[in-house]
Amino acid sequence: VWGDCQVAGLSPDSRMCITYMEVCTRLGQIDRALQMYSQMRNAPANSPMAPTVHAYTAAMRAATEGGRWARALDIWADLRSSGCQATGHAYAAAISAC
């Protein structure tokens, strides 16, 4: 389906990317989820693909579920330095990594 979006000429936005990360995580495809997070982090700040607090949270959950607690805490640091306001869900994802 992701490929179909690209063929249709749709530009991914944050919500699409978050959904992609969540599905990859559920399927155990942690590397793919974290690659999407990296693509979001590399997007320009004003891009629709730029990460939101929900993207940081989904990426932390992916890293944690993949046993990569240090990566999850790196993502927490990314969130904090981005200026995004952490939510309760984001704090829970960071705590779960520990």
C-alpha cells in the first residue's frame, strides 16, 4: 500500500509515516520502522513529513519493542531537542525503554 501511495503521487505526511512505523512495529520490522523515523528526522522542519510528538513516541515504542532501549532514549533526546512538547504517552514510551 505504501508503494501505491507513492505511485499515485501522494507525498507522505507525518500521519502516514506514523501509521507506517506502527504497522512495521506490529509486524516485528523494527529496522523499517526506525528507517522511517530517520527519513522524518531528515525532512525539512516545515515539511508535512517532519516528526511530531506522536512520531517520536511511535519511534520510541518501535525501538523498545525491538530491544533497543538505548536507541529509544536517543529518540527521547531528539524529541527534547526538537522543541516538541512531550505528552504523557511520550513519557510512558521513554520510561518503558528503561
